[in-house]
Amino acid sequence: MKTLALAILLASPLSLSAAGKRPNFLIIVADDQATSDFGFYDPKSTLETPNLDRLAAEGTVLDAAYHMGSWSGAVCTPSRHMIMSGASVWHLPRKKRDGAGAKLAASLADNSLAAVFNRAGYDTMRTCKNGNSFAAANRKFQVVRDASKRDAPDPLGSGWHAQQVLDYLAQREVEKDPDPFLIYFGFSHPHDTRNGKDDLLAKYGASNHTDRSVLPKLGAKSPPLPPNYLPRHPFDSTHMGCRDEVNVSGVWDKRDPATVRNEIGREFACSENIDIQVGKVLAKLETMDQLENTIVIYTSDHGIAIGRHGLMGKQNLYEHTWRVPFIVKGPGIKAGHRAPGNAYLMDLLATCCDFAGIESPPTNEGTSLRPILEGKKETVRDTLYGVYCGGTKPGIRSVRSGDWKLVKYEDEKNGTVHTQLFDLASNPLELLPAHHDSAVSKLTGIKPDGVQTNLAAKPEFEAKRKELEELLLRQMKDHDDPYRFSDHTGS
């Protein structure tokens, strides 16, 4: 009977935890990466990422994972705060606390990811870029090797971050460290400046373009324009003068096809290099016999536009920027599985705690994704709320319920409100009237049908718009959003 019981235990996907061996965690976070870059989200993508493809095939991929948003043009700042703390966007420490209802606990850093796992007996280590993060929480890691590395050679780029992890693992191997570990493996790329390696740039027909006076020369392998490309956004999206929209090296304020395609090629060169570096770390864990007991999470702090909808940065709430890639593989994770999830990045802390058998800290607002990752549920929430107000106020808000999504924009200076309503089932690219222009269709090869547009002004969708307007207002109240739109009456 003992032999049979042992055999059953070893066959169980949770056998490592059941045997008392707590899982390790490798949390990989890219900087500015859209879901549609990857073949496991968009089969038409020409980006090659064999190591991440393998993670996706052997783990669970979430199709509806989001960062909640930002009150700053540096969108990565609140995003990384949410990853570290499990707190929601309006409950984060800000330089300027505008509005009532903020519930920030003074002990937020003491209840952040590394602090919680330190107390539970884990060894914690991080490498990532400098700045635009939660500095007080970052310092809680026992080993910190941070630097911004966005050049092409390995010592000056993504290879540097990988080497910090490899060195740390090698030291553990030498010391025969028996403690479980949590490693935060962050990259500085593919955030601009997207300086790619020569061989990878050539592979994607791109160049590290630096001459503003001329357009970049494209190669035969340059990526195509995004299907939702526009030469300009159809209205002021509340922060059109921010750095990302007018001053990114290699792009500046240009939106011509050559500039956009070259920048996507640079993005792909940087992203494939990230994949190569991830592969090195996974191989090291495998040689150490640690990979099977390591929960690997791959995500990004947010998405990015790069020509989609005529935008370049992350200061918007279109799906290409609001959504984030999200893959999880490891002991107990359902293999070859996809689910919507309806997840936020702030759910990461609760999820890691759940798999480690650690109680989530009292400041955590996230929800464990474990039921999703084990294949027991499809989503952890019905409604998703998004915010961007790093420019004019109140800025942009979005709400998603099922396949329906509402986005509102308002500039306090002129009081103009723009509203968008999308049925993502029939219009996943969030195509607008401008995408129906024949000149745009000629460039993208996309010919939208009648429902692939903004439906907000169509009478037949008035009831749906009203339903989502009310839902958005409830979400704003529930999340202690200090702002309201001028057409929110009785709020």
C-alpha cells in the first residue's frame, strides 16, 4: 500500500508541493510588449520566439490579461507597483495624491512580493531596469542587480539581465542552497530605444535608425503594417504631446509606413533577443534539476501601440496597449491550455502566494489565478476597468464586460468627450471609421465590414452603450477613481 501511495503521489501534478517541496518562482517581465507580437496570440506575426512558444504550449496562456492603468505618462510606474504590491491603481503611492478615497496602507512595501516571500523562508533576487518602479518594494529583495540596459551587445542589453540570473543560479548551485527561490527576471527591452543586434535586425529587415531627416530603408523581411494601423489618431487622445508620441528616437512624430514597419522590426529584434536570454535561464534551471519545480510566469508591464490607431506609445486603452501577454508553466499548471482569465497584473502576488501556500498580505487586492491555471475556471472576474490620466484630466477610462468594451476620453481644457463602443467578438482590432478609408485599406490590406467600427453613435446600440456607461461609473466608484466625466450625471 505504501508503494502504491507513493506512486500515486509521484504521478500527481502537485506531487512536488504535496511532498513538502515548495515551488520556486521565475517571474519574467518585459518592458513595453504587445500581445499581438507573439505567434501564440497572433498566428500571422513574423516574430520568432521558440522558448516562449514552448512555455505557451506546455503551460497556460491567458487571452484577457490586463494592466489596470496609470495616472502617469510613465505607465510602467503604477503597473510595476501593482505587480509588486497587489494593490489597485488608485491605492498606490503617488507623488501627487489628488482626490478622496485613497486607501494606501503605510506598510505597502512591507507587504510586497519580496517582503512576503522573505518572511516565508524563500530566497529572493531581482534584476530589472532602473527607475519607474516601486523602489521601496524593490529594496526588499535579498539580492538586487538592477540597471537599465537597452543597447545591442549582451553586456549592455538583455543579455546583461540574463547573466545576473545565471550568476545567481550558479552561486546557489555551488553553495547547494536548499531554500526555494523567487526570482524577478525583468528586462529593459523592448522599450525604446530599441537598439537590436545586427543579425536580428537583418532578420526583420530593420535598422537602428537615428537620422530624423530621412526615412529608414526597409528590407525584404520587414514586418507588415499592423492591421489596425492609421497615419494619425482621429482625435486628441488626451496626451498627444507626451514623449512616447513625439520624441522616441527613430520615430519622433512620424507615422509613415516605413517608420512604423522599421520600428516594429526593431521591436521584434529586441523581443527575439529576450526569448534567447529566457532560453538560457530555462536551460540552466533544467541542468540544475530545478525547472520541473519552478513556476515560470511570463508577462509585460503593459502593451504598446507602434503605429496601431496612429499612436506610438502606451498612453491609451486600446487592446494592443491595455492587454499584456501572460503565460504560466510549472507544477500544477494545466498544460496546453488557454483561458480568458480576466486577470490584472495585480493578481500576480495573490497567485504566487496561493501556489506557495502563503497567506496573501492584508494590503493585497488581487485575486489568485490558481483556479484558472489549474483549468477549473475560465475567469476570476466579470468586469475589467482601465484608466489612463497621465495627461489632461479626467483622461481616458475603459470598461469591458464579456465581448463589449466602452472607452471614454475627456480633456478638461475643452470639455470634449469622445466615446467608443466596440464589440470585440466581431471587431477585435477595434477598427474605427478611419480604418474604412480606401487609402488606409490599401496600406493594410484590411477591408472592414459595417460592424467593425465604433458603435457608440449607432441608434441600434444605444441600450448597450447606456449599460456600459453605467457599468463604467460603478467601476470608477468601486476603485476610488477621483475623477468623473462631465456627462456623468448624478455621480
